[in-house]
Amino acid sequence: MMVEIAILVVFLLVIILSSSIKIVREYERGVIFRLGRLVGAKGPGLFLIIPMFDKMVRIDLREHVLDVPSQDAITADNVPVRVNAVVYFRVINPEDAVIRIQNYMIATSQMAQTTLRSVIGQIELDEVLKEREKINQRLQSILDEATDAWGIKVTTVETKDVEIPEGMQRAMARAAEAERERRSKIIAAEGELQASHKLAEAATIISKDPTALTLRTLQTLSDMSSQGTTTIFFPFPLEIIKPFLKEREEKKK
């Protein structure tokens, strides 16, 4: 009888001891509550708790990746868009993450969704498409401030896809095409302006020496003949016929 009681006592002691031993990994912390009151966070490694009096909640301190589902929003210039994002955060205060919020993962997800819709609604479509880095920094700042009381540190927020209506896509394509045509016309006009200045300078230089004009004419004829053409338009200098025209005008008088 005594042997059986001793075995039972040993068995109970083993159970109590095994339940009192806790092992927490390097990237975890154990938040201890004793009779409902917060004792503190322990770990990493091995430590003992009082069975039936202490309760431990494990908190993962590694970086969490939270996928924010696509959110429907209307930009400041009244364009409907769908935007999704990804949030990177970690727990820096495990005690606050347990006692100040019921579920910090769900709370951070909901906060990220509402913040994303709010920020997108305050800016115009062009800024949404062009200023991604600025929007990411603004989202990260707002989320980090809102979750600081929960012991959460938001490290990065990245917007991923921006979906806009098909009609708006066609309008943007037409606007981009018109902009490219405008630039091409401006470039062509600037080229014509530069060419006209160079031609004026060349004409001024050639007009100072008649021989230069003759050489230029011969060069032009040489270029035309090298192309294999059978018809050549020979320029006739106006200086040759000017005396005849002047004589004709005098006879009319």
C-alpha cells in the first residue's frame, strides 16, 4: 500500500514538474500571468512557472508579413481605384501586445485597410501612380503611430497593384499619345528653326564670294548624278537674266 502511494506521489510530482517547465525559443517571449495579474515577459530559454497559478502566452518577435486585400477607394479627383498593399511589422513589446489588444494581427490588418483607403482618398490619381514611395512612407508613418500603443513596430508598407477603370485607361492612353505627338512637333519645329539659322549663315558666307556659289552648285549636281538619276534640274542663276529684265522694264517706260 505504501509503495502504491509513493508511486502515485512521484507520478503527480512528475506531472507538476513537467507542467512547470517552459522552454521559449530565441525568437519568442513568454508573457506570464499569475492569478490573472501580469508578471512580465520571460525568455528565451528554460524557466519555471507555478502550475495552476501561472499562465503563459507565447509571442513571436519575428517580422510578420501582412497582405492587405484590395481596397476600393475614390481619389481626390473622383476616380475609383482598387489598391492592395503589404505590411511588414514586428512585436517590440510583448506585454503590450497581449494586454492592450485582443488580437494584434487582426487589429493591424484592419488598421492597414482603413488607413490605405483614407490615404488614397486624399490624393489624386496621378500622385497614386507616380508617387508610390511618398505614399508608402505616409502609410508606414500613420500605421506605426497607430499601433505603437500595442507594442507593434511597422517597418515597411509597400503598395502593390493599382487597378483603374478601363475607360480611364483608354483616356490616359489617348492623353499620353497626344503628349508624345506634341513633343514630336516641338522637336521638329526646333530642328527647322536651327536649320534655318544655319542656312542663313551659309547663305551669308556664300554671297560674299560668287565662286563659292558656283562650287556649291557643282557639288549639288555631283550629288544628284551619283544617285543614278536620268533627269537633272540645272539651276539657272538669276544674275544672268537680271540685265535683260532691267532692259525690258526700261523699254516699257
